[in-house]
Amino acid sequence: MAVCARLCGVGQSRRCRRRQRQNQQGQGSDSDMDEEEEERIVGLKQSDAGGGGGPESGAATAGPSDACENGSGHVNRGSLDSTSTGPQHPQSLAELPPELLVETFSLLPGTALPNVALVCKKFRQILNTETIWRRRCMEEFGMKEDLRKMEVEGVSSRDIYVKRVNPRVKSGRFMKLLPDYEHMDYRDVYTHLLHPYRQILGLWQPDIGPYGGLLNVVVDGLFIIGWMYLPPHDPRVEDPMRRRPLFRIHLWESKKSTVECMYGHKGPHKGDIQTGKKDEFSTKCSQTDHHRMPGGRQEEFRTWLEEEWGRTLEEIFHEHMQELILMKFIYTSQYDNCLTYRRIYLPPTMPSDLLHPGLFKGTYGSHGLEIVMLSFHGNSARATKLTGDPNVPAGQLTLDVDLSRPVVLPDLKHQRNIEELSRLVLGVHEEVQRAQQQQQQAMDTATAEGACSDVTAAGGVEAERVTGTDSPPPDPSSSISPPESQPFVLPLGVTARNEVYPRTCRKCFYGTGLIAGHGFTSPERTPGLFVLFDADRFGFIWLELKSFSLYSRLTDNLAHSYAPNMERFEAMLGNMQSWTS
């Protein structure tokens, strides 16, 4: 408000209005815009080509009683005293034509506009213009649909509709549960929907024990919708992830936002969202009876299994997989969509990154597809689980790749031999272990001499990178665009499910993968081979498990998701393990 007041040339708006009333008697000008002028404020133009201050141009330019007084306490009378027939130059912001004020105010953030309205009556009238608030909705929240066309175009997903049956014709059709948006405007949508819930937009991880998850909260038409990512029914990394709405927020005619739970089989029903802590919010279903089914838990399990896996339990022949599926249903169904979510940031992109960081889908044997976040930290590439399983839960570092230790693959004949590949990778693994032992001995010696501080700091960084050497970092450009791609084939005996992997790769590096027993018992980092295929795919050979995981990039447009800086991202990663351990 202080900035706008200085531009306008006034102090408090009350003083401005008092001076205006004193000037109205002497100048014979009315400072109030009538209703017709207010509705047409964007289209107003000066009727006088010279822009003079005559009566004919009073609707387009501010008269002396409309203009706020200057900082010296005197009314600006430049437009009245001047005898020049040329165009008059505005002496304050309030003297600009309304169409220019509309353009100016539409560039300001929506949070600043209420203070602008306090400056004077003219500004308050200008801020009733739909153009300003529509631009704010589009630029700040990505809203693209037109309010007046929403009833015709509908919402982006069929899941937002509810099936209603007409008993007279015994047929069903999908009916939109939408209020009458003809009586709303962009200012209502911004003020009562988008701005109050702006802090929940972006990526979130639900607190569902070891399983975790990925929730994307977006502005979808005139809704704010929380989409949960689910693996495809036939889990292949090249297939897109499925999405299911967990909740939605929208406005009714009362201009009051309404939260609805979308979980269950009876359609949208009453819910609630609480946003007490920073980077955290929780959802609560107020009608959990909508989640129940007449056939009890057995029918609920069969329906859940068909939705989650696209098959019946009898069609899953692997007994261990049946146990894992039943365990997940029992664990996750107890929450009834009453969950706590914590914010997830996508890693910032650095010029030295081997490839663009982000989210990838990966195969994990009988656990199916899981989502990991690939990020780069100096000479280290790390993949952190966003979805997990009872063995290695979400939030854990599943892959740690040392980019300073490339592995040159042998010819195809020797690549097919698992012993030959193990010999290459284990040789690098032994070098890393020796370097770590030497490093530990140096730290112990420095501690005994009472000069350990500098060595400890340096050693901690090296231990985290698992390098143990002063090797220079690899050239990212050569890794991303090598002169030739080298042939690649999986060794015989390595399980790769039914994934079709590329037959050439760009680079290979030594790395470790995290394995553990059920319940995350006896966790251990085992050596393996990181294989970079292209900008959107990589793989990892787990030597001890004799299995291969293929990862493919999740290409969805994820707005409001990137970390403001690397420090904020590192802090988020550090907290993630405590969330889901």
C-alpha cells in the first residue's frame, strides 16, 4: 500500500477522500464512476484525440477531484491551469486512463491487490475488473478454462463425475456435480479457492508406512484436485502411470470452498483438509461409510485388487506375490483416506548433471513398479524411493552410483558371462573398500594427534561419495553424447522380468543397491552396475540378487514442484528417511 500511495501521491486513503470532497464544490466534478462506467472500464478510451481535460474526456481520465493529492499537500491542477492544446502528462498514477491502470494492476501479484484497493476509491473500482483477476488466475495458478464455458467443457477426468440412475428409464449417465459458475467471477475463484489453498499445490508423499506414494495437487479447471499415482495394471516401465483422485476442492454459489473426499465407491462426499504445519497437510474423510461395500471386507478386497492390479487373486499364481498384495490391502485400507502428506521437491538441474534429474519408474521384482527420484550430488548419482515395499520402504536410498568410477564393458561374448561381469564390478568394489579403510586409518591417526577436524570434514565428504580418490569428475557432455554407443546385453542367468531393454548403452558406472529382509531388517548395500541407456532410461544390475531393474522417466508435467535451491532439496532428502522408516 505504501508503494501505491507514493505513486498516487497521497498518504492515507481517508485523507484523500476528505480532500476530494472539499474540492468537489469548487471544481464541479463528480469523482464517482457510475455503474455503467465501472462495467465498461476496460474498454474506456479518451474521446478527445488530444487527451485534454475537458468534460468529454472525464470518463477516460481522472478529473481534479478524482486525482489524489500530491505529497506537498496541494492539489495537482496542472490539467486545469495549462493553456496548451497538446497532450497533458499525468502527474500521478491516479491520473492515468483506466485501461492503463487495468494493465498495470494486472501485472501485480494477487496478494498485493487488496492493499492497492485501499489507496483510493478509483483504484478500488478499477480492481473490480475481471481482466485483472483472470490474468492472476492464469499466471499464478495455470488456470486455462473460461468460467463461462466450464459447464460445457466439463472437467478433465471422468472420475470427477458421479453416476446417477434414472429409475423411470432404468439407465445411467454421468452427471456433473458443478455449481452455477455464471454467478461467479475470477475474483471469487482467486480469493476463495486458489489463494487459500495455494500452499498445497505441488508434489507430496503420503505417510503410509513403508509404501509411501506420490500425490500431485493441481488446479484442474475450476477444481483443485489431488491425484494419486498408481502403477499400470500390466506393469511395464514404458507404460504411463495411472492416476486416481483422492480429494477435490471447489466453490459453490455461496462463494465458500468445499472439500470432498473422492475415495470409495459411492461418489464424492464430505471431507476436510488441515494445513497447520509448513510443508505438510492432512486430509480427513467425514463420511467413511461411503468407503464400505455391502459384501464386507471380501468384496472390498476384490474390488481393490481389480482396481490396483487389474486381475483377481486366482489369476496371480505366485504365492509370495499373493501374500504381498494381501498385506498391502490390509495395511493401506485402515487409513480410509485420512492421511498426512509431506512436500516433495524435484531436484534442481545443474550443468554438470549426467542427465536431467527427476522421477523414474523402476521394476522391483514381485513388488512391481515403484517410483524413484534421481538426483546428482557432485560425483554421486542417487535414486531415492518415493514408493516402497515391506523390504525397502519409501524414503530410502535405493541406488548410490559413483560417477568417478566408470566401468568399461567387455565384448558381447564376455558380457553374457555373469562371472566376468561380477569380476569387473567386484574389482572396483574392492578398490572402494580399500580406499575407505585407508581413509578411516587417516582419520584415526588425526584424532590421536588432536588435529582431526579438517580431516574429518574432508573424509565425510569422500565417504559420502564413496570414491576414496581425488579423481576428477567425469565430463558430463561426453557421458550424455558419446561418439558411439557401446553394445549391451544382460548376462545369462540375470532376471529381467519381461521388460524390453535397449541393446546399446552410453555409459556404465559402479554403484551400490540397497537390499533388506522383510520389515527392513539387515539392510545392506551390495555392488552392482549402473547402465545409462539414454536421456530417459537407465538400468541397474543387482549382482547378488542376479536381477535387473529398468527405469523409465515419468514425463508428466509437474507444476509447483521444483526446489527453490539445492540446499532446500538436500534438507528434504535428509528428512524423507525419517518420514517413512
